[in-house]
Amino acid sequence: MSTASNAAQTSAAPANMFGGSNVVAASAERVWMMLQDPVVLGRVIPGLSEIVMTGPGRFIARLAVGVGPVRGKFKVTLQFDESRAPEVVGVNVEGRNMSGLAVLDAELHVTDLGEGSRVDWTAAPRLSGLIATLGNKLIDTKARESGAGQRYADQFFSRLSQEA
């Protein structure tokens, strides 16, 4: 493995950022409460199954994901940072399988609008191992597209609104 490739895979700074905004038909407090409920998470996160709470704001689960030709099933840990909740929610997702490691760091800024909440979000994915070979190029390409990641976010936030 080349030094440049190795440095890219171990860098702490995210190479690509995705972001957007969605409206949820729930108060900021209700959004936070739903994000702490493993049953709700299992229904709103596309591809998530077998979710179990292992501690406050911490879950393990199975996740099936696919972006273009890159597809995989991962054993994941989800960790929610509750230090600034319900207005700001940090999320760390780490998924492992035989092909490598996928990490997603996200931050949700929730603004209560009275009848609902606006959620401004950013997400930074990182891949390592064999999955990074094709996956990093795909993520880099997608990150340059306007509205990248928005389709997945729209699906997630639409399901979250239905739960409210």
C-alpha cells in the first residue's frame, strides 16, 4: 500500500462532506426522543435491522447499504452525542465487514418551527480496507454533485416524520 493511500485512509479529517436540510413534523425534543428509540430507528434508517440498545445513546445493529455498485452488509455501532441535544445531535456510525470499515460522522442542527422542526445536517463518510478501493472514488464523485446524499436523507427524514 502506498504512503499516500495509507495516509488518506487513516486521516482524521473528512475528505468529503455532504449536507442538506429537511423538515420533520415533530418538535426538536420529539426528534431527539425518536432518535433514542431503537424501535423507531429500526423503522426510519433504510437498511437497518437487528438493532439493540447497549447504553444511553449507543446501539449495535446490522446495516445493508448500497451506493451505486458498492454494496455491503455491516455490523454497526451507532453513538449519539447528547451533550447539546435536542438542538444539536452528533452521530457516529461505524460499520465493519470482511471488506473493511465504513465510518460516518454526522451532525444534525434541529430548529424548532412550532409545527415541526428544520434539520440542517452534515455528514462525512470515511472508508478503509478493500471497500475503500472503489468506494472512495464513488464518494468523491458523489460529494461533487449538488444535493449529494439528499435522496437518502429525504427517505430518512420522511420516515421520521411519519413516526411523529
